[in-house]
Amino acid sequence: MMTEVAENLKKSNAPVVKEIYNENGTKILAIGLGRGVTLAEHVATCKAKLLVVQGEIDFNTATESKRFACYESYNIPMDVKHSVVAWDDAIFLLFLNENE
């Protein structure tokens, strides 16, 4: 599954999103971004955490930007508009808990 995301991000100018788990209100997505590709601005409507597993990403809000490298994680604030941009070819996991 992760290999598929890594291979697809090399030839895509858009985010590559693959659901890898969805059960009992918990969802895990693998998201691949080629260098410079943006995951458009959106809002987390449930508890969410990201974990970078390859490359580096910039997590941007209206008031700040944070860079996360491989194996770094971040609890995404709910109801805050944000976007994600790949500084390098990147893959991150997004853990969503729709029960909280």
C-alpha cells in the first residue's frame, strides 16, 4: 500500500491519497505529495494526527507555518483552516478519530 503511494507520487502533480484503515470510527490515510505539491486548504472536523514517514512537509495556517520531517508527528487543531505543502517528496499518515 505505501509502495503504491510512493510510486504514484512520482508521476502526479496532485496529492495521492490512499485509505489504509477504516473501522469503528478510526481512519488512517496515507497521503503522498511530490515536491511542491499542495494539499489544498481544509479544516479538520474531528481529532486528527499526522505522522511523516518520508520527506518533509510544511503545515500552514493563516498565522503560522511549521515544517515536519520524517518520523515527526503533529496533533492537528480542529476547526483551523490549514494546507500542507511538500518541501521534498513526502508521505505522511493521517490518523482520524471520528468518535472524538
